[in-house]
Amino acid sequence: MGKIHSGENWLIRVQGNEHPPVHVHVICPEGKAAVYLDGLVVNSGVPAATLKRARDWIAASHRLIREEWARMNNPTER
């Protein structure tokens, strides 16, 4: 799994063998969330303040996320 960013007590990860559309996982002690680049969020316990910080980083980092997604989810490049 590709950790691509971390904040105070949380991290953002791109996982391999994933389903489209492109998304990342935000993980913290309180829970986890899937955040899609189109704006959809499926949240299971990530506090609002943490999710806002993560979403701000995600919004500024679409290119990096897409590159890591392609690397992690393209079997010919593994």
C-alpha cells in the first residue's frame, strides 16, 4: 500500500487492486474514509477536522494521487 501523505495522527494511502474511480483512504485512530477525486466521501469515523485537512491536501494533489493510483493498480508495472 502506498502511503502518500501523513498529518498529525492520520495518513492518506492509495491501495493496490482497487476499484475505480480513483480514490484514496484516509486512516486515523478514530476510523477511516474513502475519498474520491470527484468529491464523494464514504466516512467511517474520521473526525470532521481531520477529514477537512485531508480533503484540502487531496484537492491540491490530484496529479500525485493519479500517478500513485496508476502505479499501484496497473499490474504490468508491479
